[in-house]
Amino acid sequence: MSVLLVLLIPLARVLGERLPTWRPDSSAPSFPVRDSSLLSLPDNYTRRNPRPANLNEILEIRSGITDVATRTFRGVEKIRAHNGTLYLSGGLTFDVPYLEIEGNLMIVAVATGFTCITVKGVLIINGNLSISDCEGPDGGAINANEFNMTQGILTIQNSSTVAGHWRDFTSGGAIQADHFQQTGGQIVIQHCRAHGPGGAIWADEFSFKGGSLQIENCEAIINGQGGDDIDFSDVETEIGAAVAARGGGAIAARRFDVFGGTLILKHCSVRGVDHPGEGGAISAWKVDISEGVLLIQHCRAEALKGGGFGGAIAAGKYMQSGGNVTITASSARGSGFHPGYGGAIHAEQAGVFGGNLMINDCRAESLKASHGGGIYVVELYRQIEGNVTIENCSAEGDGGGLFSSEDMMQHSGRLQIRQCHALGEGGKGGGIYAERIYQNNAELQVKECTGDLGGAMFMDEWKQTERSTAIFQDCVASRDGGAVFSRGDLNLSGKIVFKGCRAEGSGGGIRVQSARLNVTSAVTFDECTAGQSGGALYTNGSAEFHGGALF
């Protein structure tokens, strides 16, 4: 498993004042838990044994305060601390295959220019360790070939990396490791920053199998270079206030998988400077949710000179087969006349095959028409089973709830869209905009949505099988098609209800433009009205009803 969590903040904050140092009581260490930051991983990684067998040489650290200068240890493979405190004026290097830390130990750097702990092998945290005020090259507090957190509490505060003499960027404000693994315990990282990727942690491989990780106010002045797999299972993770320059305010990888546990991302953002902003919280080639809980709140994707893509998630493919995903109060915003796409999710393809996806209060916005207030899909939106709910979303252009440039396919499952709006002049599809809509044994409900053309839906073609249902209620078009506006053929065989829909122009329920309407099932129009023509239905093509219609 691997992880890349990426952050970028303005240089003014990177170079700003130092934050006050938190220190635990030496006799009874206390390790508070906070919320957010960054982890990042590059492309390549390998897997190795996380745990050595025999650790023999022991370095005892007694209670009290010890001043330590630069020191290299050879042969020490275990530190046993008894509420001790080390004040470092130089870094500690352990040139050993394995180093295990147990007991209670506090480390405070009193000078800069060095990594506090460097281990040229495997570092194992088996106790309570607090590190603060470190400032050095890669890995401000810890640099190890392999890092393992098994139990206890690790707290790192106010640590950072600085630019090296021979290169512009350094990584891992708190920790840098080739391989990072957590199987238990707590990791808390606060107020750390990197002069490069990985404001909190940078690793080739990141494996999360247990325990909890909470990161707060960690910063990187560039985003990471991409990771392989990011897997979350049976862990509690919370990340907040994470900012990146291009993609993935909190997390960026080629593949991001959630197999269980709970992942909470709050107040994350991507702010593109010379590039579009992609994925306010998560950016990945593929996002795959099968179990667990993913909660994203108050995230945004924006750019100074381009478009914003996916206020919460930007993905090549978004796939959900189970679990619960909730995205609230997120937005995609383009700069100037560059559009925003997908207030919650932007994907080349999106598929829901199970579980629950809930999107609420999301926006796609800019000075130019922006599309997909909840979801924007470039190619195909497909739903097979599962429940999708989109509420209180809007777009400055088309598709206030969901926008698909090509097809929207419902093979089963339930899609509910409520109080979504396609804003601005010519806004198409207050609930849904799609080129082609296919329904087969599926349930669709669109209520209280508004648009200029098609208060509920705008499409070029709609095909529906007899075991499908579509209910449109209290939808309004400021021009034509109070519920549905179609530029192409409609072949409808399922149960369809239009209730209380209204168009200021023509077609209070349906407006078909120069095309064919073929209905082979019962259709109900109840209290639908139009300001001009066709309170229930208006077409300047042909209309055939073979199953009956109730007006």
C-alpha cells in the first residue's frame, strides 16, 4: 500500500513566524489529537519485512534533561526511555539495521540544520515519543529507510525541512522514509512544513493497517510527484486545512482505495498557480470505494489562471461498490473566464455499483458557464445498484446536479436529485444534463429543480424500459420544458409522473424539439402548467401514446 498526501501553502506562511512549542509533562506524557495535513509518495516502491527478529544492544535514557550534540551510534538497536528529555544541538544518527524505541521520550531541537533522528535501517516506534522544533534536510524530525509504528503515541510538532545547497526542494516536514507502515498506535503531526513535497510525511511506500493518524496545519510549498496505491482499511484518519498547488489538496496518487475504516477530509483545497486546480481533497487516476466511510467537507478546487476540476475529488475513474461517501459544501471554481467543473466530483468516467453516495451544497462556478454542480463526467456516468442523492447543488452553466458530456446509464439503483439549479442565461438541466439517458429497472426522482431549458433534465435522447420509474415534481423552467427538455427522440416504457411542474414558455411537463416522442406506458401529468403553449406537453415533432396518458 502506498500513500501520497499533498499540501501547498503561500510562501508567506512557509516563511512566517515559528509557532509556540508544545511540550508534554515529562512524568506523564500527554499526546493531544488534532486533524489535518499531508502525506505524499512518489511513483516507485517495494515491500519489505516491517519487523526485525532480534534487537540486542540497548541505550537507556533515564528521567531528566540531557543535552546532546551531534552523535552517531553503531551497535545500538534499542532505546529504552524512562520519561527522559533530550535537548539536541545536533542530529542523532543510528547506523544500524534496526532501531526500536520504547518507553516515554521527549526530544527538542535547540538548533537548526539537522534531522533530529536518522536511522539507516528500520525504525520501530513501540512507545510514546514526542519530537519538536526540528529543522533539517529531508525528514525534518525523522529520516529512516523504513518506518514502523506499532503501538504507543508519536507526536511531532513544529518541524520542517529547508532547501538544500545543491537542490531546490526537500521533502517530509516531519518524516521521510522509503517505506512507511502503521499497524497500531497514534500518530499526531502538527504545524510541520516541507520545502518541497510532503509537509508531514513523504515515503515511497505507505501502508495503513491499523491505529489512527491525525495531521493538522502541515504545509508543502509544492505538491508531490505522484504515488502508486493509497489504501485505507480499518483505520481512523482525519486530515484538514491541506492545500496543494496542482492536484489533491489532501491526497494525490495514481490509485486511491478505501476498503474500510473512516477517512475525514476537512477544509482542504487545491490552488492552481500556473496550472488548473484538480481535486480539492483527492486527486487520483482511479478512486475505488468498496467499504468504510469517506467524509469530505468544505473543500475546493480553484486556479489563478485556469479551471477548477472537482471541488472534492478529481479522478480518471470514480468507482464505488459499497461504503458511504458524503461530500458537503465543496466547490470547483475557475478563474476569470475559465470554467469550473464538478462542484463535488470531476471524473472521466463514474460508476456506482453499490453503497451510498450523498452530495449536498456543492457548486461549479466562475464568470464563465461552469457545469456539474454536484458531479461532472466527461464520458460515462453508470449506476448499477446503490443509492445516489444530490441536493442543494448548482452550476453557473448546465447540469445543476449532474452533468455527463455523453451518456448517463441507470441499470438499477436509485438516483435522487433535489433543489438543484442550472443558473444563468441558457442554463440547461437544473437536475441533469446528458447527451443520452438510458434507464433500465431503475428509479429516478428529480424534485424542486430549476433551469432555463429543462427544469429537471436536458438531453438529446432518453430511452426507458418498462420496469423503470421517473418522477418529476415541482420543477420549473424559465423558458421551455418545466421538467424535461429534449432535442432528440424519447422512447418511454416505464412509469412516469409529472407533478406540479411549470414552464414560463412551452411544455410545462415535457418539451420535445423537432423529434419523436413514443410512449408505451401510462404517463401522468398532474397540475403542470405553461406560460405559453402545452401545459403538460409541447412538441413540434411527432407524439405517439400506446399505453395511455392521464392529464
